[in-house]
Amino acid sequence: MEQDPRKGGNTSPQEPLRDWQKDTWYGPYPVHENPFDEPEDAPELRDLRSENLNNRSGEFWETQTGGYRFGQNPPSGSQGERSRSGTGEKAEKKSARHRAGRRWTMLAGTAAALTAAVLVLYYAVFTVRSVQVTGNSQIPAGEVIRLSGIHTGMPMFSLNSEAIEQRIERNPVLKFRYMEKRLPNTVVLSVREREACCWMTWNGIMYTMDKQRVVLFETEDLTVRPADLVRVDGLKIRSGTQVGQTLLLENLEQQAVFSALFLEMKVLGCTELIEEADLSNLDSLLMTTRDGFTVSLGNSQNIHAKLRSMLLTREEVLARGYRGGVINVMLPETPIYSPPAV
């Protein structure tokens, strides 16, 4: 039997210690030892302890306590504190959710108020109360407004410029320019009236056109002769001989010459002076004035200079007492006048 070196008595045989048990105390629990005494193998620890520790004297041991009472704050780290801490966290989260809900409610109310304000502005404030028309002379303003489809009470922001343009230009005489919205409730429609500048016959029908070849009027009565419009001969029509359509010619060069000629006559203010224009031969353009002069323009180059030269030459010829004859302005710098044959 082995003896316990600390007790000096016999002990029961023990199995050999495992590696993890070595250098550790092994044996029965000491039951007669004072827990306040320092281990015999470490007496030096006594110097680190309070001198009153072993005899239980001093202020610490004399302190009285009434124990825990309900309603008092529990000691730090106690179950009560942890419980109230958890309750406080739940209350704080609930309060945060409540505040978030109130914010969302306020935002929803603000959005609803803004929506209502927009609807009031859209349908009550910014509505059409007045429509003005500019640029018309022959077509009454009321007719332009009727064609546009605009009426009082319509929301200003619902007006579509493209749709209004299409409706107005159903009248071939009218050309839409722009629409202006003068908030809060006035609309301005600017139009231009197409001016008939020439006429022609084709397949037994007489057509009047503007300088952009838009057909403005047609009739099968060939006795009708517009007194103040230029008769055009020699046009080769491809399509577009109905009112409101643009007359398309077979020859693109003839289209360009037509546009240039009538534009320059408009600029120089001599459209009413010309009675007839023959565009059948683009290398030998011919015109006839209402007072009997024949004008030879040659090709389509320098139309502006040639027309201006024709006007100056005609004035000089009239001043010298001549009537009729041919004014050749193929070279506008050196015009040639030939009096009529006797």
C-alpha cells in the first residue's frame, strides 16, 4: 500500500497516472481543512492576504444587509437587471417602429396633399380661358379655333401641338406656324395663309396653287380665269392634283425651277405683273407681262438677277414710249430690247 505523503496514512492502490494527470493533485477531497487557511505548500500567500481575513473581523464582516427588496435596483449583472435591460430594448424597438410609422404616415399625407394640389392646378387653374389667333387675314379667327379643336375648360398641359397642326391644315389655305401657351389660361395660335400665285389646267380641270405647289382650289369650269394669278404652262404632272395636296412633277429640275421662279417673283413684288410663265423648256424660259412684253430668261441660272434686269429694262422702255416687244435678259448685265415688228 502506498502512503499519502500529506496525510501520513494508507491509501488504496491507485492506477498509474495518465500524462494529462501528471503534476496535478490526485486523491480524496480534504474534509477537515479550513477553507480560510492557506495551503501548506504556499505559506507565502499569507503575506498577500488581509490580516482580518482568517478571524473574520473588520468593516466588511460587520456590514449589515437587509437582503433584496422588490422595487430596488438589482446588483449589477443580476438577472433582474438583464431582464429589465431586455424589456428596455424591446420598448426602444417598439418606439422606433412607432416613430417610423408616424414618419411614413406624414410622408403619405404630404404626397396626397401634393397630388391634390397638382390636380387642382391641372384641372382648375391651368385651363383654357382665351384663344388668340395671329397671322390670318381672310380666314376668320373663329374658323381657325374651330379647326384646332381647342375649347375653353381644356387643361393647358393636355394640348398637343402636332395634333393641332394636323387639324388646322385640313384647310388647305392655312399653314400652321406655332402654338404658344401663356400660363395660366391663354393660348396663342399662329398661322399663315397660303397665297395662290398661279393656275394651270390638267385633264380638263383648272387648279390654283401657291408657290410651294399646294393645290388650293379646283374646278371643271374652264371658263374660270383668275385675273391676278400667273398661268403656268408646260408642267408635267406626276401626282397630287387634289385640293390640299402638293403637286409633284415628273422632272425634279422643273420642280426646283418652279419654286425658285415664284419665290423670286414674290421677293421682287412682280407676281401680279406676270400673266404667263412657260416652263416647258428649261433652257429657254419664257414669260409674258400683262402689258404685252415677252421676256426671255434663257436657262434657270441667276433667276433673281434676270428678273431684276427685266423690271429695270421695262421701266426704261416704257419711259421711252415703247409698248410690247421682247426683253432678252439671258445676260442680265446687258439686257436687249427688241420692239414689236411693224
